[in-house]
Amino acid sequence: MNEGKIIKFYREQSGMTQEQLGRGICSVTHISKIELGQTHYSSEIVSLVAERLNINMHAEIDNFITVKQKLDRWLNAISLERKQEFEAIRNELADNPLIEISEYHSFYSLLLARYYLLMGKNDDACKVVRNINQKTLPPYEFNLFKHVRGILLLKNQEYQQAVEILKSINNEIYKNPEYYYHLAIAYEANDAKHMAYTCAVEALQYFKETSNFLRIIDVEMLLLILKSQDKHHDFNERLRKYEALIQSCDLCHTTGRKAKVLHNLAFEYYVREDFETAARLYNQSMNLKKVNTGNYLLSLEGYIQSCVRGNLSYKGELLSFAENAVQAAEEMDAPLFTYLFNLIIYLIHHDHIKYYSYLSDHALPFFKQYGHVYLVKRSERELFTYYSKIGQFKKAVALAQPVMK
């Protein structure tokens, strides 16, 4: 059967008709049935056909059979983030013309999407996923599709949808506990702390069993975020773990993860109203990131907020940073950052009326629509305090229930 697929592929690639290929060898009907795998055929006919197509059939068969093995290796290298290895395997697979006729073509496409996500090429990943017909996928690939789609939703900060699709994965079929990490992120963003912690522990156990040190750092970061939300957890203990994580990032030469650790630690100090330390750490995080990317703007927002609330920098300088960030967000088509930095501009100008009006009428509805739970809670708390202060008690009461929760 594989020989028939290979013959058809190379015949069509060469522009031959079935009649031209079989001329002097066998009938058109026989060639057709060979290609469809509907008949027995002699090794002599296959040799003559291969010679006419100018291919080595034995080598092509070996190549066809090893596709699945290479795909499994590629998946493992992507999961472990072994860049040199997964780049080498990707090049091997990209040079393999038989991928598109193999039964593993959808598997290859999904792994290609995962590769693009790992490389930060989210648009390319979206294009690949859109071209996959999920209704025709075998069970394993269908669950892999859900995993890839869930990661895409997380990248787009659509956390509620991410939870729904990731929790529907059948682990008995998929047998890849890595997805628990992404599900934990989605739960944490939706303020489901217990579920986030449970999934994070599952992921941590899997990464330890597979000696996946980079992903262990990822889960430890997430667990620290969850522990920071526990009022009874000791800050100094978390601080020691943050310092240990920074050292681990340096040892593993993983700059991107170090930037995330610094950002999360900065937020810890921001919450404790140590704005000077928070601003310094946000700035260190920014310096490790590519300018005007989503991750960079996230740290920049924290940096400006810290400077404004701690009165640490000149108004003009901060205003320039915020205005440039709004322009970058619009060029990136990233409305979340447009809302955040427009709010900061009003804050810098001390224009409270425009600030709270924009927060209530524009930013908060967006935060709710896309499931930015932390921003929703922060915004409702701010509005509740503001409405109570200016005597608009009906509006304050409308916000009271979620604020108290």
C-alpha cells in the first residue's frame, strides 16, 4: 500500500499520466489499482516503475516508515525545549516530501503549530490550525488539536475559552500530562486557585519524571504566584524561592524565563507598596525582553504604575513612555495594552473624571469580555472606592457584591 502512495506521489510530481508511467510495463488499470492499493503486484513491476520515476523505492519506503519516529522525536524535543534538536528535526521533516501523503500529515501540522507557538510566531500557528479539519482527526490528534488550540487561546489571553477546551482533553487517549501546565495557567487567570494548584502539581510531577528542568522552572513560577495569593504564606520564604529560580534561569541560560521571574517578583513588591523595588525589578525584566512586544509592554505598564504611585520619575518621561506604548499596542493590534496605557495617561495627568469614565465605560467591559479576572477585580475595586467617595452610592452598591467577594 505504501508503495502505491509513493508511486502516485512521484508520478503526479513528475507530471506523468498513468498511461505514460505504465507504457511498456503494465496496463493503465493495473497502475491505477497499484496506486489505490487494490491489487497485488510483482516486485519486477515496482522496480520498473521506480526506475521510470527515477526513485529508489527501498529508500523511499524506509523514509516513509520513519516519519512517525521523527514526529515523536520532534514532539519530545519541543516539549523539552531543546532548540538545537527540534530545529534539526524540523529541517529534516520539511525536506521530506512524503509527509503530505502519509497518515501522519495532521500530526505533523499540529506539531508545526506547536513549533510556531514556541518560537513566538503566533500568526503562523493560527494559519496552520485554521487549515486543519478537526472532524477528520484520529483520537490522539484530536486531543493534540485541543492542546494547541488551548495554548493559542492563552497567547491571546482568552482564558475562559482556554479552560473549556483544555479541560475537555482526554488524558487516557492523549497521555501527555504537559497540558496540565497550560490548564493551570488558564485556571489561575480565571481565579480558580484550587484547580490551578491541582493541575500545577500534576504538571510538576510529570516534568520532574521526565527531567524537564526548563518546564520545572515554569511550574515553580506559577506555584509562587498561587502562593502569593495566600495571605498566610510567608513572603520571605517566597523571596528565597524567587532568588533560587533566578539562579536556575542563569544556570540554564534561559533569559525569557528570568524576565518572567523578575516581573512576577516586581508585582509582589508592587502589591506590598514597595514601589521603588518594584520599579527596579520591572525595569530589569524589560531589559531582558524584546522592545514593543506583549511581554515587554506588560512589564512597562508595571514600571510606569510603580513610578506614578511611588512618585519616582518625571511626569513628562512617564507620559512619553505611555504614549509610545499606546502607539505600539495599536500597531500590534493589542487592545488590552491600548486600554491599560490610556488609563495610565489619564492617571499621569491626574484627570480623575476621564480616568474613571474610561475605566467604567471602555476598559472594564473589555476586561470582562476576555476574562482578565485580576484586572476586573482591580477595576471594580477602584470604581467602588471612587463612587463611594463622590457620593454615587447606586453605582457603588452595584459593584459592592463582586468587590466583597
